Amino acid sequence: MNWLTVVLLVCVILFTVLLLYKFASKTTQWWVLVLVFFSWNMDFAVIVLIPYDVEMTLRGLQDNWLETAWKVMYWTLFVMCWFVLPVSQGYLMGGEFTFFGKLGTALYRRIRTILVMSALGLAFIIYLFIRGTLDPQNVPAFLVAMSNCWGLFLIIMLLGYGLVAIPRSAWNNGNIKATLNYYYFKTVGIDQNLSDNKHDLTAAVEKANGYSQTIKQDSSLRKYIDAILSKCPESIQSGLARTKSYRDKQDYGPETKEALVELHQEIKKLVSEFHRSEWYWLIRVVGKDTSKPLLRSKTLLTT
């Protein structure tokens, strides 16, 4: 490996650390940061290794280290993309109140998704067998081709949009009046999205407070509702305390562990969406820098 590739790989590591520092919430658990850093860093490293691989190929040279690196990166990213990261996300957003409860639910949902996708893929292969367009010897090559087609589809959709949208945005920014009118239009939608997310979260927090009023202190469900209330933002809680709207006797459904698990999962999702919309509102409307300590808790990554 030449010195330029090594320098670029070091720059990729530093760039990944910078992204995490700027966008990660300060309350994010350390193992989430490690997973995100590892996956982002390996994705960015692909961009660095491709020119080196092309150079070695054009010069007719072989690099055993490079071949090993490609295999390790491919299968590592494959496992993380299809299993590790989805399970981690399911664990973080799960409504269960124990480690094994959240992990078991996350594993069950991921395995169910993989089985459904595998069944659909197997049905498609059987269909091709029946049609006579595929034979057993070509199945491995067919699977590799399908995997590459999915990757190329994502590249065309994302990179193709970026190649058009980024230069067009730079061109439009030269017209101050048109840019101002565009941001006037976008501001309304951003503000409305924040308002809608806050309304939905307030309703869920109100429901949690309603359960808290009816579940007794000596009940076995008390620790679960207390855990749910600890996830509720203080700003929403204080707003409800001022209006005291949750004190009205409403029917929030049966007081069961299953109902609290569902409510816990719902509040986790709504809190994440509320923080994300609030972060976007701060950036686009207020124009504040989220790298400041007081604002980093309202960024994209949540616990």
C-alpha cells in the first residue's frame, strides 16, 4: 500500500470522528457510537481503496493485502447491514423493560424479516427454474448478480440525485430573492412538522401520566410506568403540569404490562422524531449550530 492511501485512510478515520462529534447526542450510549463509527468508517474507506485497486490492476500487479481487505469489508458490512445494525436499532427502540426482553424481540423481528425475504427470493428462483431460464449451476452467480443490482440501484438513486441536486442548489443560491422565497416556503413546512410531532408526543406523554395516576405505588406495574415517564422530555411534562390536562379521568385502556410495553415503544419513537424535527428546525429556521453543548442533546442519534 502506498503512502497516499494510508494518509487518506487516516483522514477517513478523522472525518468519521468529526461527524460523530458534530451530530451524535451526548447521551448516546458508547456501544452505539462504536457501531456507527465502525460502519461509517468502513463505508468511507471503500472510496479510498477503489482508486488504489484500479491503479494496481492497470499496472498488472497483485496485492494480497488488498484482496483480503475487500473480502473482510464486504462480509463485515454485509453482516452489519442485514443483521447487527437492524437488531441494534430494534433493541434501542424496543418497548420491553429488560435487556433480554428487548434483545429477544429485536432478534425475533429481524429473523422474521429475513425469513420472509428468503421465502420470496426462493419462490422467485423456483419460478425461474420452472420457466427454464435458470439452472442449478448458475444459482450462485445469479445471487451475486441480484446483490450487485441492488447496490447499483441504490447508487443510481442516491448518487444520481446528488449529482443533480448539489450543483442546482449551488446555482440557485446565487439568486438571493429566489433563495429567500424558497426558505420562506420551507420554513412553514418545517415548523408544521415540529408542531405535529410535538402534538403527538404530548398526547402520548399525557397517556403515560394518565396511567401513572391510576397505577398504585405498590403495584408490580409501577416500575414500568416510572421507566416510561423517565423517557418523556421535561419540556412536555412541564407543559402538561401547567395545564393539568392528564388529570381528567380518561380511558387509556387496560393497565397491563403489554399495554405499557406498547406505550413505551411509542414514546421512544415519538421522542426520536420530535428531537429530529427540533434539530432540523434549529438548523434551518433558527440557524443555530448543533455542535454547541446545549444543542447536541437534540440531534439525530438518540438513546
